[in-house]
Amino acid sequence: MPITFRFLLPSLLALGLLGGCARPARKPTTGAPTAARPTAPATATFTNPLLPAGADPWVIYHDGYYYYTQTTGSNLTLWKTKSLADLKTAEHRVVWTPPATGPNSHDIWAPELHFLRGKWYLYYAADAGSNSSHRLWVLENASPNPLQGPWADRGKLADPAADKWAIDGSVFENNGQLYLIWSGWEGDANGRQNIYLAPMQNPWTLAGPRVLVSTPTYAWERNGDLPNPSSPPHVDVNEGPEILRHAGKLYLVYSASGCWTDFYALGMLTADADADLRNPAAWTKSPAPVFQQSPANKVYAPGHNAFFTSPDGQQNWLLYHANDAPGQGCGRFRTPRMQPFTWGPGGAPSFGQPVPAGQALALPAGQ
């Protein structure tokens, strides 16, 4: 996911996009007319990564299509597909290009597409050319197809009383109330990223002050040394918050430690769906990562996740980015991947280990 120093280090400047070859079409296996018994069709599979490069993947399923987006750094691009496994050949379009100058003109990070109140909203982080000016911004589109129609600028999304550095905005609804969650600084100086929550009046306006719900406390959340003399020597990170709902619970899954380290991993907070989510005491942090690197599977720094269900609604899937080798950091080596997950004891998600790149997985059910 985008992070404080992602584009400040020379090795992180390039972010690849959109390459790759089309998958060969699969044909059903049929027996000859005189065959005594039918031949069973082969199980349709796919392999990770979904694209040759791309960080901070996000997806939403709406009216039979998956709409996907990721960080490009320079614009907002949307993909439209019946199957995420076909992203390499999916229809895609740049739907918004930032102005040449201004407060949202540079470093376009971690976009998310949401369908709220009958309209599409694109949330993204951007700055004026300096990382300290990063804030959250919102675009609106009334077209049924978000790849078409004009996107209206709804402006900056911030707490007027605490207009601080902010990235990785996500929106969810609980008991009829919209909420914004994001990663931000407590003050105006870098050194620690926290997870904040605030109620929303509408999809582009906050309705109350921000509340701190998570700060890096465990050792596995605090891998963040930086050798760059122009940067702080160390940054603690909680970022990329996403909400997962199951069996009367809300699970806030976030990314911890610096994305420039191999220890970038997913952590989790849990709250009752009927609790006062603005009360920090409503959220309980899991003491260990819920998804982390697997050197045995050659998957490093997995993080900045999203969730989706299979077309038949029966399977749950985790979407995330990761590296294939240690030391690859926050740059062009990150690739989007997906794998199914289950529910463990007590109803909490069980993500398992990241699967190796190139390992055949069955397509989501219903495709």
C-alpha cells in the first residue's frame, strides 16, 4: 500500500502496469459421439499474480461485474471484468487524471471504488508534491457504469478539527451509519501512522471528529527502520484498513510495519457489530499477525488487502499485493494476488499462508 516513503526512495519510483499476455481460452472437454462414458471437464484454474505489477489492489462486485483498481501513482484507472483471473485482458480505462498543480496533483495512492446511495465514489490519497501534504479526496459519478460518465470532484475529505496527513481511506456502513477509516498522523510530523475512524454525514463529508482505533504497539507492527538520511530513521506503521463482516462481528484488517520491509503483514481488530464503533474500547487487537510472509512459498511483504465473494456468493476471497523475493520493498516488484479464505473458531477469518506464485488455484465458484 502506499506509505510515507514509498516514492521518496529512488528504488521505489517506478510502478509497472497493465502488461501481460492473454490467457488461452479454455474449451470444454467432450467425449466422442460413440464413447461409452463421458469425459469429465477439467477444473478451471488460474495462477497468481493477477497482473505483472501493481500495488494496493481493490475490488467491488456490482451487477455481475468486478470493478478493480490499484495504485498507479499518476492517475485513477478502473478495470471491469466478469472474472478477476482475467485482469490481464480485461477492459480498463483511465477515468481521472490529476491537475498539473494543486493540493491533489501528485502521488495518487490507494484508490477505492464504492457504490453508495445510488452513485459511484472514488476515494484516493494525493498530495501537492510533498508527502506531508497527503490528504484524502473524493470523486462522484452517477453513471451506471463507472468506466463511463463524468467524475465530479467532491473535494477533500478531512476532519476540520484535525486536518492531518491521511492516506488509505475506506468507507463502510454499519447499522445505517457510514464510517470512514484511514491511516494518518497524530500531528504534523512523521514517525508513526495510526488507524482512525469517523462517522460520515454523506459519502463526501465527515459528521464528527476522528477517533484513534489502532496504533502500532506489538513488535511485529514496528518493523520500519529507514537508511535514507533525508527521512526519519524509523517509522511505525498501521495502514490500509478494511472492514470484513461476519456472524455479528466487524473485523478491521489492516497492514502493519513498513511496506519497505519483508515484515509487512496483516493485523486485525475485532468489534461487535452493535457496539459504539467510535469508542476505542470497542475494538480488540489480535496479538499476532493474521497473514504474513512465507519464505517457504517465496511470498514476501503481503499486505494492503481487500475482500470479495465469489459470483455465487458462497466463497470468501482475500485480495492483496506481495513480492516474490526478499528486499524488494514498496516499488514495481509488488503484484496483486488473490486466494480463498475460511472462517475459524469463533467465526473469525482464517487466511492461512500466502500461496506461491504460479500455483494453480480453482477459479471462484460460479464463474
